[in-house]
Amino acid sequence: MNWIEVAALLFPAGYSITERDNFLSGSARVGEFDVAVVGTTEHAPIGVEIALAQAKFILQTVREHPGRPILILVDTQGQRLRHRDEMLGINSYMAHLGKCVDLARRSGHKIIGLVYDQALSGGFITSGLMADACYALPDATIRVMGLPAMARITKVPEERLIELAASNPVFAPGPENYARMGGIEAIWQGDLGASLAKALQDAPQADSRSALGQARGGRKLAQSVIDAILAGRNVLAP
Amino acid sequence: MSSYLELTARERLARLFDTGSFEEFLPPAARVISPHLAQLDAPVSFDDGVAVGRAVLDGVPVFCAAQEGGFMGGAVGEVHGAKLTGMLRRAVAERASAVVLLLESGGVRLHEANAGLIAVSEVMRAVLDTRAAGIPVVALVGGSNGCFGGMGIVARCANAVVMSEEGRLAMSGPEVIETASGVEEFDSRDRALVWRTTGGKHRYLMGDCQFIAADDVARFRQGAVDAIAASRTAGVELSLAALETEQSLLGERIARFGECTDPLDTWTALGIADAKAVPMMDADSFAATAATHRLGGPQ
């Protein structure tokens, strides 16, 4: 689905969102609230400019519309793979975006992420994954890297990875696997507008993804390790 | 003098902090290993490539972590990430004085890709939670594997970064860029170009790291002490004003240097008379040259 189709389903009460160089920004009506909308489209590679554009919009929202909820629409092929971006310090631009999302949360803005098309590694980690909760549409693709590239780097045969991906959420792309590991709160089906309204109502303040991953069986150890360190003891047998 | 670069994570912890002060949480004896590596017939490590705990730095108790580049390049998997997150949360719970992160990592561990990606984002949020609690977080980057991917982002979520010239801080590794965009985009075998682009000197001149140190444990120790003090002065917590300042600094950086094709051009544009001499300068003469030319470091 392209963002215009998604927006029509998310915001039946109306929206005003502009697209410029794959950067989306604007506002929409959700129930009785105005919601700030920011994100990317066309599988945008996230370079320094588009990371900074998103950060600017979020800072403006914090300054000019205190408390207004923020929806981050995610569609990215990951960070832009250019020498120029690295020379300019793209990791600092990504971190800046993440810090702006974090500031907004601490300033009283509820922040929801929605992967409506594609989410990859560096483009995702400072956008949707920084939200209070991140959701996905059923057809979304979420991954760190394709299995062929992963096979090259890990030196594990691709056939073996494909086989493992069928049963283990740790390799396979797709929103269900991220949901099992707690990275995706839920996959939205049916009335998207109602789902968004509910998500804004439920948005958690604290990061509870490791607990969610444990409850859903996708990440069996993360929460136990965190608990053990907090309690100053060893990891308890499950 | 003792090279920081050449030490293991545990040797760094032993020598950087006050003698005998490091106390580890979930030490190797606890045998907490990755639940994902065995099925790939990949080796496991009893610390999953990171040691976390508390120590004393110059008489002050701090919380700390050190990633081990010798195990899968310091890459972050489910357990590795959870150890970092757990340590940071405990630092908040126990109102730590500061947190010192000895980072050396290729980023997300691809063998447990999806779990690693979520884990790195949990570390990012935990670092920012720590800052929000008024506890300064400083990152040291000087290992031979550099600090890349998600950990390159985590480093810049800290209050300050201390680097050596030999340290490298970036997002995508040169090999990844070369594979995706061609050798003419980034020749990963051109080591001089790789260091000019990702090394400590360039990052210091651009303001991406706030302290530059010679490759020596004692210098990194002093850098950590100085960085913690500077973080308190600048303000530990994120603020709208500080992020608006960072926004304009990062915008100006693109405007000033966006047309440059080589870091040498950016150094010349900063007013350094003999930019070509920069890679050859020792740490102290570089710091002296940089002092009058470097950009104000966004926090």
C-alpha cells in the first residue's frame, strides 16, 4: 500500500500531509485529537538530509504543539550507503533523530510507529523502534538484511538460513517475527483508524519490549538477563 | 605507555579503572550464552562478548561495560544487548554517579539479526533513560574493530565520546558501502581514506567526538574523567534547547561540507593550512592544531 492509501484508511476524519523528496510531514485528525505525522516513503534510503528533516519536524512539534501525539510512518530501505554520508557523520544524524523522539516522549507526546511498507536496520532503529510502541501492517517487510547477504557475512549457507528462518523468528523477515520478539506491539488488521486511536490510548511510557518478547516466546533470555542484573543474581532457569 | 587498541575488553576494564575495582555482573562463571548461535554451529562465549558491572574511576564509583572485539567483532546479540540494558537500568536504579561504555562493535550480530536489532534499540533507550535520570554516560572508542552500525548511534546518544586517532566511529562499514554502491563510491582497501573518513581525527574536527586521546590506556582514563566532568557542566539530560542547537549544527555541517568529496577538503574548509599533514600528526600536536579549527561538538 502506498502512503496515500494508508493515510485514507488511518485518517477517515481527514489529514493534511505533504510528500517532498520521500519525506512525509503534516497532521491528521484522529478522534478528538490532532496528530502530528512524520515519516518516509518510496523505501527511502535514510541519508543525513532526511534524518535531519524528520528531527526538525519533531522538534517543531515539541515547541509549537506541546503534547500533540506523533505518528511515525516507516518505509525505508535502511541507512543510505554512501561515502558522503559517512564523511558527514551519518551516525550522529541518526542519533540526533532518536534523541529528538526521546525528548518528545519525555515532554509528554505519545509516539506511535507504523511500518506500513518496509523497515530495514539503520532506518528503523532511530524511527519506529524509538516510538512508545511500534506497529506494522500485515504485508510489511521488516529485517536487518536479506538472507543472501546474511549468508555471505555469517558464512552460514543460505539454504540453512532459509530452513532456520521457517521456524525461528530471529532470522526471518516479517512483522510476525518482530511481534514475537516484542519489537512490534501488534499487527493491525481491519479498521486502521480505530487501531491508531487505541494505540495512542495504550502507549506505554517505559520500554517493555524485552518482557513482551519473553511472554511471546520470541526472545527467551533478554528479560531474564536484565532481571538477573537488576537483582544482582544469576539468570534463573526458565 | 600501554596501547588501548591492543588490549582485550577485560584488560581495558582492569587497567582503565582503579586497580582491582571492577566487579562484574553475570560474569563468565554464570555461563549465560547466546541461545541462537549453536544452531548455526557458531562458537559461543561465556560472556557473549561483553563484560558489564561497576568499578571505581579516580575514586568515584561508576557503572561500566566493555565490548570484546575478539568475539564476533563485538557484535550485539540478544544476551549481549540485554547485559548492556540491564547494567544501564541498574545504574539508574542505584543512582550511579556515571556510566562509562568501552565500545567496540560492528553493530547488530547478523547471526541473531532480528533479536540484535531490537536489542540495540533497547540499549539506545536505556542510555537515554540513564541521561534522563541525571547520570552522565560517556563512550570510549579506541578498539581495532571500531564502533559501527547501531553502536555508532548508541555512542552518539551518550553525553560525550572519547576517541583515539586509531578508533573508528561510523554507521556503515566501508566494505558494506563498497559492496552496495561500488568501489568507486568507497574503496574499502584504501586504508588511508577509511581512516580519514571514520577515524578519531576527522570525528574530532567535525565535533562528533569531544575528546581525542593518544592510543594509551592512561589517556583514555583521563579522557573518561574529563568527559564526565564536561557532561555535568553542559547538562546531562536532553533538552529542547540543546537539541535545537544540535539541529542547527548538523544542518550547517551539510551546508558547509556537503559538496566535499574527501575529508581532506573539509579540513581545508575548516581553515587548516596543511590538511595533508593531519594524518601524520601525533595526538598532542593534532590536538593543538584542532583546538582553533574544530567545530563545536553537539552534545
